[in-house]
Amino acid sequence: LLKLDVEGAEYDLIASAEFAECAARIDMICIEFHHRWRRFGRRATSNAVSALGGLGFQCAWRGLATNEEFLFLRP
């Protein structure tokens, strides 16, 4: 289980080669995206979700109240 609440750094982290190398050892990711911040926006979250999908993760849950908290699982 990897839990990420890194105040906006999640976007660069997910896009990094280092994360891609480690992702195969992760089965579950809980993450809070910060697209409410003007400098990121929803497109950054959409891109990050797509990148996680490319690494083999599927979104299993997202918080509907804020649409910022997500749970990704490797099937």
C-alpha cells in the first residue's frame, strides 16, 4: 500500500521514471489529488489517472464529496 498526500507533488511523482520502475511492486495506491489548486487543474489529475492506468492500475474508488481522494488497485 502506498499512500500519497504530497500537496501537489503527486503529478511530478507519477510522471517520473523512478515511479514507473517502482510501480510493479505496488498493489494499492491511496492518493489525494490537488487539482483544486489553480496551477494544476483537472487536466493534471486526468493525465495522472491515465498514467496510472498505463502502469496497470485501475481506479477502484474515488471520494464523491471532493473528487480528490482516489484508490487505485492492480487487478
